[in-house]
Amino acid sequence: MSHILVVGGGIAGVTAATALAQSGFRTTLLEAAPQFGEIGAGVTLSPNAMKGLDFIGVMEEVASAGVEPFRQRIQHWKDGCTLVTMDRADQRGRYGAPYVYVHRADLHAILVEAAREAGVELVTNAAATRVEGTTVHTADGRRFSADAVIGSDGVKSVIRQRFEPLPAHFTGHVAWRALVPISPELAELANFPGVHIGPGKMVTRYPVRNKELLNLVFFARQPGWTDDGWTIRSDPKELIAAYDGWCDEVQAMIFAAAQGPLFKWAINARTPLPTWVQNGNVALIGDAAHAMTPFLGHGAACAIEDAVVLARALEASPGIAEGLDRFVAARHARATFIQAESNANADRMQGQETDMFGLGALRNEESLGLFDYDCRTVRV
Ligand SMILES: Cc1cc2nc3c(=O)[nH]c(=O)nc-3n(C[C@H](O)[C@H](O)[C@H](O)COP(=O)(O)OP(=O)(O)OC[C@H]3O[C@@H](n4cnc5c(N)ncnc54)[C@H](O)[C@@H]3O)c2cc1C
């Protein structure tokens, strides 16, 4: 039985480790943090992502932990008027899987439990510092060896350094993120989730955790990021100033976000690599392979798709090298396309002429056909 070492226990790594173990591989998952977990924020899982979770047997559990919206809208920054309404009813009928908003911690708990049940060896406090062949060295001096190493260690990936020495780049976008209780003032915004768009900025909101919490993300373009860290404490005055003149609904969301500690994130990404495989035994998945801007809400979806296609390709191949090649052949074009379209979507939604948005054919994750993809059956 081949032994696979997965480095990084985020959405990509835990899903991949589970799928690999379920496919019959001995699997070890290394995570740098003292415990498996995720940040306090929401994530949107489109039907194509949920099909991947179905492959590892947790789709309905995740859907139950989340919220399935039946509609969404895009609104004007200044007066809040609705520019476009998206019908999200019957996503199961249309795409064979639901569209779900979920708290990242809830999703992660379900994924880690699935990994445990599948027999994955879970190792925490194991920060990879370098890879030699298929041996991973960790910060505390341990070494882990296997037949193949899968780098799922996120946008700052150590494993990716074997492919290119460059660090991730700042995309020119920042985000303030908050999870707030759904007060009566926010109830209508939670019932009809969506995004307010305006020149250079947008505000996303949706409910999670049985509609008790509203996930808020305020995106803005900023010319540079000079702090060492990628997440810094932010004074609410900065957020208030950034959205000066935006409509009352946005002001209500800012007021709610300002009640708790507020953090600002640099949105970093990666330029496409020609391949995600080296020497037939080291590969990258998820953000380590193709970190993208979040303007199509598809980074986690791509991570889940990678994980499932990787396990299927390895299981279908006589050897690891062939399996990894088949994985890249099946996934590279789609992920690279989504990276480019995510950037283009920011330009579309944050353009100067908000009044004109939605007058022509809408180009978004659904109209691009991303929801139709099925990682359970795509050719490997
Ligand atoms: C504001 C924002 C909103 C987003 N919204 C959405 C959305 O709605 N839908 C969607 O599909 N995507 C969304 N995304 C993208 C999505 O969050 C990411 O693409 C996804 O989380 C990537 O998962 P990952 O497992 O590849 O990486 P990560 O989540 O970064 O996980 C990497 C893991 O590796 C561990 N690690 C790091 N270094 C090491 C090391 N050296 N050794 C061992 N372990 C290590 C980390 O601790 C972590 O657990 C959003 C992103 C942002 C910034």
C-alpha cells in the first residue's frame, strides 16, 4: 500500500487526506498548528464544491450545518437598489448538489472527523520547513517520509518553494471580515443575502450557523501593503471612512462589524505555475497550487475539487508518478481559468459605472458554467 504524506490541514489537505485514505492509501496529514481548525468566518460552497464533499460522504452533514439560500442579489452602493437577482432555489435539481453558506469552523470539524473515520494519521504541531526527496522536515526536528508528498500548505506554502522561490504577491485588494449576530436591523439583509457593489469596493453578506450569525466581508482596493503581517487589527474609523457615502444598509453592517475587534486582511495570490508536480512524487493542491482572489468565491471549491480528483487519479493509476500527472492534466486548465476569471470579476463588479451593471449578460460563477463541473466523474 503506498504511503502519502499530506502537508497542511486546511480545506484542501483534510479533504485530500480523507479521499486518499478512503481510496485505500496509507495517509498521514501534517498540520503546523497545535490543533486542526479554521478562522472565524463563513465560506460559500457552490454545488461543484458540494459534489466533492459528497465524494467523501459529508455533503448532507455540511448542508445541515450550513444555510441553503433560495435567492441572492447584487445591489447599488449608493441607494441600495437591486441591480441583479440570482435565483438559488432548486440548486440540487439543477446541479445535483446544494449551494451552501457555512461557518468555516463547522465545515472543518466535519472534515476532520471524516479524516479520522477514514483512518488518516493526524499529526499536529508539525510545521514543515523543507522537503528532501519525499522526506518532510518539521520545525521541531522531526522527519516524515512517504512515497509521495502533497503540499496543501496554503498561499504561503513551504512545499511550493521547491517549484519557485517567489513569495505570494499582494493583489491590491484588502478585506475587513466580521461575523456578527443577526439583530433585527440586519434580518432583511440576512434573509436576502448578496453584495453591494461600487467603484473599487464591495460588501458581501450572508447568514451562517442556523441564521444566527451574519458573515460580513468589506473589500476595497488599496495601493500597497506595508505591514509585515497579512492580518492586522484595524481601527473601525478606517472602515467607516472607506465606505463614506454608501447606503444605509452598508452603514448598518459597518456599525455591527465595529462592535467587535476588527481585522483587515491583505488578499494575496499566486501566479499560475506550469505544473504542480515535481519528480513524479511531490505535488501541490489548493491555495499552495493556485491561490486566487476571492471574487468568484471559488478558492475552497477548487481545493475540494483538487482533493477528489487527486485521489481518483492516484487510485486509477498503476503508479504514483502517472497518477500525479493525470491529476494535473485533469485540473490545471480549470483552476487557471478560475484564477483569471476571479480577477476579471473584481473588475466587473467594482467598475466605475455601477448603474450599468447587469444590463448585459451576466458573467459570473454560474453563467461561466463552474457549477456544472463534477469532480466525482470528470475524466482522470
Ligand atoms: C476574504 C476571503 C473570502 C473567501 N471566500 C471564499 C468562498 O466563499 N468560497 C470559496 O470557495 N473560497 C473562498 N475563499 C478562498 C478559500 O478560503 C481558500 O482558497 C481556501 O481556504 C484554501 O484552502 P487550503 O486548504 O488550500 O489553504 P489554507 O486554508 O490556507 O490551509 C493551509 C493549511 O496548512 C497549514 N500550514 C501552513 N503552512 C504549513 C507548514 N509549513 N507545515 C504544515 N502545515 C502548514 C495551515 O495552518 C493551514 O491549516 C476566500 C478567501 C478569502 C481571502
